[in-house]
Amino acid sequence: MEKIEYVGTVYLLDHKYPEPLINHSMKKLEQLGINKNDIEITDAPEDPKIGSIVVEVFPYHLEIARVRTIRNTSFISGSITTVELKIDAEGNYID
């Protein structure tokens, strides 16, 4: 798995997902070389910088993007990669 290059805070966007999904997402980000102390779990990042990493969590994948433009209080990001989140027959996250 290729490492993600980043500087500063990595924003993990949580829209009230279950704790096992968030924990597994954090584990996957660590496998991509992101230090867990650099990850901020939020529903909307405050004052993201151009170049910051933003991770959108979905039940079956992570969409990892880099902020490329900021307008007022919004940001536009470009996708870097998508990471599949696998589950077993009982619905538990694996790998």
C-alpha cells in the first residue's frame, strides 16, 4: 500500500458513523503512513489549509483527497485515492 504524503492535520470527516467504522478508518490511515496523532475527527474542518488531506468516510470505502482551493468557508479538494474497507460475513471490518 502506497504511503500518503502530508503535512499538518489530516481531517477525517465523520457524519455520525458507528465507532467500529471510524476505528477501522483510523487503522487504514495509519497503514497509509498517517500518524494517528495528526488525525482530527470532525464533521467539517475548521480553517483547512491548501494541501491538507481530507478523508471522507463511507461504509465500504474511504475517499482520500487533498485541498486545492479555499473559498470563504468552503474548500474544494481533488481525489488522491480510494481505499476499500472490507467486511466479513458477519459485517465486521477486516484487514
